[in-house]
Amino acid sequence: MKAYLVLEDGSVYKGQSFGARGEAFGELVFNTSITGYQEILTDPSYKGQIITMTYPLIGNYGVNDEDAESGRPWAEGFVVKELSSIASNYRKKGTLDEYMRRYGVVGIQGVDTRAITRKIRTQGAMKCVISTEDDDERSLLEKVKASPGLIGRDLVREVTCAKPFDWTTGLKGDPKYIVAAVDCGMKLNILRNLSRIGCKVKVFPSSATAEEIMGIKPDGLFLSNGPGDPESVPCHIKAVKSLRDKLPIFGICLGHQILGLAFGGKTYKLKFGHHGGNHPVMDIKTRKVDITSQNHGFAVDIDSIPDKDMVLTHVNLYDKTVEGMEHRGLPVFSVQYHPEACPGPHDAQYLFDRFAKLMQERKNV
């Protein structure tokens, strides 16, 4: 079946449909990972976006029950050069095509993903539609222009948990720490890493107040990744602002941006964002470079933070954007990238151990 990909600048790409039938709208971004398409699709941070994979062959090892980073795919649509006709892996539970049909994710293959990626890099991320229902290019363009963008849109409320719950899976022995984690679209491998360092985790929805969080008497606060514009979740920013000097805090991705806003700073939208598993990030102190997994479309303007004790710790070597910060006087730090990876390199997993060290130091006081 034919499918159309239409961008808001009027560009049209004709290909073949896979996955679900229908129309999907979202911001078009590209991801440079070679593998890990199931983890990418199930990352809640992709809510509101349509993903183009730069690697040309996708789906060759199928899907399974272990690699999902949440209970379902969240990406609005999927664009690939070629969907593998064979899925071969001993862990396979089904094909990518079947998986996307089951969850209603629209896909298009047989298009020039190199040209699409070049266009995004040149002109920036833009709104688009994948359609198997409408072959009128003018009609599709009008629909794209009328569709919502990401700025100012609260996508977190669509992916956060409905109510608090406990996570102890993978915890060996008695917990060393009680951690309050705010779920703005949290990936499962973050919870696995918190268990690895000895944490019993109480996961809260993004609407949780400071009083609700402190009610469990946590040893630390974790701020998760999530989709969309960080300024669109003011209740979460307010809670973090109240807690910033009361607990050790570790933020990842959206959590990093929320922390910057809670300290009075500003965020801004990147031209085409960072999405992939091969982004070099330098630690300012050690000059060590980690290869990191990334997925974000906004960044922190660290110079806008009035508290000058919040300092830059990591920088992106591609475009010099802020990738990490910490407070000189408080046990508070954050990174823009994903140390839990999935998919991606594990260079930065030590940051979870750093969080454990801060909580232990607080317990020893």
C-alpha cells in the first residue's frame, strides 16, 4: 500500500506503508542509532514526534518482550529506508511490522532517508504527516500546517504514570536508599540502574507536590526524561524549586531542563535536536570524552541561571550546547544525555553511582 510523507515546507516523499494504516502527525526528527529501534519507539520522550532512522535497514532482528523501555510505543510514526523482510534473532517474539500494527504506529519505507535527514539538518525539525488514507498532497500539507507543534505543549501529562507506585525489581537485599522519582516519561532502564545502586524507588506522577514527595522521607530525588517543552509543566518546576535545597537531586534529559528552570534559568529549542547513540560529550573537569545516548529537542541556557553556583560540567562536542551542570554548594547535578542508554553506549553509567554517593554522604551527616 502506498504511503505519503509530507513536510510543512511542502516536501513530499512517496513510499510504501508498513505498520498501522491511517495518518500520523508530529515533529519530524532523525535518529542516528544503528540498532535499538524497539527501545527508541518505546521511549516516552518521543511522544509528539515522528522518527526517521538514518541507518538504512531496520527490523532485521524483530522485537521481543525484554527490550521495550515502556509498556508501549510512544512515537507518532516511523520512517525508514528499508524494512527488513526477514526478522531473525533467537529472542524474537514477532516482527517490527506486526508490533507497529498492534499498537497503531504508522510507518513508511522506501523513501530517501538521507535526503530527509539533510533537509532536517539544513532547515531544522519541522511538522509532518505520514498518511495511507489521503493521496492529495495539497490536502495533506494543509493538515500538517494546522497540526500542533511542540513549543508550549504539555506532552508530559500524556505519558506520566496515573498514580504513585513502588519499584523494587532487581533490588538485591535490603534497600540502601529510598528514592523519590518523578515520572515525566521515564525509561525502564533508569529504574533498573536505580535498583542496581541499592534504591527502593517510589515513582510519582509529574503532578506530585513537594509535600507528597517529602512525605515518604526520601534520601534522594530523581527527575526523569520526558517529551516536549520543559516550560509546559509548571507544577513540576514549582515542586522541584521547593525541593532543590532539601535533598540530593539527579536529573536526566527533561529532568536536567526542569532543574535549570527551577533555579531560575531558561531553556530554548534546538534547530533539530540530538537523537542517537553516538554523541561525544566532554567532562569539563577531567577532559574525558564519553560517547553518549541522546534524545532531546530543547537545551538549557546556563548563562540565564541567576544562581552562579550552578556551573557547567559537560559540553556537547558537536555544537557546544550544555550537557551537564552541578551546584557548588548543594548535592544537585544533572545531565542532558542518557547515562542509562538503551539503546546506546554505557560510558556514563557511573553517574548513578555518583548519585548514590551523594545520598550516602547525606545519611552520614
